[in-house]
Amino acid sequence: MHKDVIKVDAQDIVKPTGEICVVYFSSPSNNTHRFIQKLNFTNLRIPFEEDEQLLVAQDYILICPTYSGGGEHTSGAVPKQVVKFLNQKQNRDYCRGVIASGNTNFGNTFAIAGPILSKKLNVPLLYQFELLGTKEDVEKIQNIIKNFWKKEGEENGKNN
């Protein structure tokens, strides 16, 4: 397990409520964007241009690609647009979990943006997938998110 992975205590997890929503970042290559479209969930894209801003007012799962050089080089693993997005307290407060993509060629830093964000936001790291993801990744993530989302009438673990 990577040093940046933390275990979130199940009783501290706040399950998302309302309509399933995914917030994601994708560079102009649109790799992450194409993957998100396959999930068929309501989604919001973090702007690539730094002068644009997104403010979220509902629970969401954050899906983020990893940018870094591999090995011990984790600086810049979380895209600066995602950092800017999360600098808004409201955006941090509505995040309920993280999914990250990466390249297995980078070994121990594969999809390291996920563990970094999970630790920073104190939310669970739900899944990591490689590059464009596979059909199986799409199905797994759909199931993970559906099962993670709070069902009508279900009690939330935190503060209950």
C-alpha cells in the first residue's frame, strides 16, 4: 500500500445523497472525459482554463487523472485545476469519495492523485484505473458508485 493511502474509518464516512453526480477533470486530450461519458451519471467538468470556476452545490465523487513523473516524484500529481477547484471550501465539503486514473508504468505512483486527494479530503479512495479504463473498469465504477450512494431511508454512519 502506498504511503499516501489512508484508511477512512467507516463510521466517519458520509455517504452521498441526492442524485448521483461525478465531478471530474480532463485535459484537452479528453481521455478522462471520454471515460466519464461511459458511466452515464450526471457529471460536471472542472474547467481547464484557470480563469474559469466551478462551484458545486451537491454531493459528488471526484474523478481525477494523475500527473507526475513516477518514482518519488509526486509533486504535481494532482492537476493544478483540481487544486484550484478544491481550494473552494464548498467544493471540498461536498466531495464524498475519490477515484483516480494513472499509468501503471509509473509503478508505486500509479494513480497517486487518488491517495493524495483521499488523504487531504478525508474521504475514501473508491477505485483506481489505468489510462482510458476498460469496459470492466466502467462496470466496476458504476457498481461502486451506485452501492456507495446513500439509499432512500438509509442512515448515514457519521454522527448517528
